[in-house]
Amino acid sequence: MNLTGPDLLLRPWRDGDAPAALDAFRDPDIALWNPQGEGLDLAAARRWVRRRADWSDGTKVALALADPTDPAVLLGSVSLHRVHEDDASIGYWVVPAARGRGLASAAVVRFTAWAFAELGLHRIELCHAVGNPASCRVAERAGYLAEGTLRQSHRYGDGRRHDEHLHARLATD
């Protein structure tokens, strides 16, 4: 399944994405806000990509954000996790070379529309660290309304618990 939009391609993860995913995990911002664990190597990145590609348990759906002119080029990730009944949470990251182009917002908008239409979800939550203002801008641009602050709700890549902003979209929004 591919999801497209203007200058946007969301496609299934492939084994060949592992080297680019490993490079992405080494970016300081991705390592801080989307930690993948200690000791990540190519074999671990391959396992990560395969877990992303496997939606069989029904609790997650993940797509690679790729360059629409060259689908082999990985630009980022968007995923639904904690899918339960008609609720889910959304997450995303974008490689440094692709930042500042609105790709994360476009990916979140497109993936959210698909999730409401195809999965029958009613509510999707988006949480990000208060210290990550770029993610706050993505949430706002994607139509996720701010609902509050969750105090020390998640441990990020620096090992510390951070406050998070909670945003959400409803199928009825």
C-alpha cells in the first residue's frame, strides 16, 4: 500500500531501508526524541525495519516516508502505535536533509486521513516532548489540537523523563 500526495510518498518498509534507517538513528535529534536503544548496528536496524513492516498483530501500522522521485531514498517515518479499538497514537521523524520542507506535517495529515477512513479510528493522539518545538509545529499544522501537558510522561534518549504536550485529532474534526 502506498499513500501519496503532492511531493509525498508513504510506502511500506523494505529490508533495503535498514542502512538509511541506521544513519537516521545516529542523528542527534532522532536519537533524542525517537530513541531506538543502545548498540544499534545494521543487523538491529534490519530487525527494526522488519518489525515496522509487520502489521500482523493489529496494534501498529508503519510506513516509510520516501522521495517520490526515487522511492528507494528514505526521508523519514510515520507510524500508528497502540492501536486499540478505535484509538491510536501517531509518531514520526524526518532525516536532517529533508527537514524544513513540511514533509512531516504532510505525512501526518495524509496518514491520519487514511487511518480514519480505512481503519475506522475515532481518536488519534500525538505526544511530543515539550522541549521539541518542531514536533509541536507539526502537530499544529496537521490539525492536532493541543489538549494539555503530561508531566514527566516519557523517558527519551537522554535517559530523562520529559513533560509532553498531548495533541489529538478526532474523526469528526
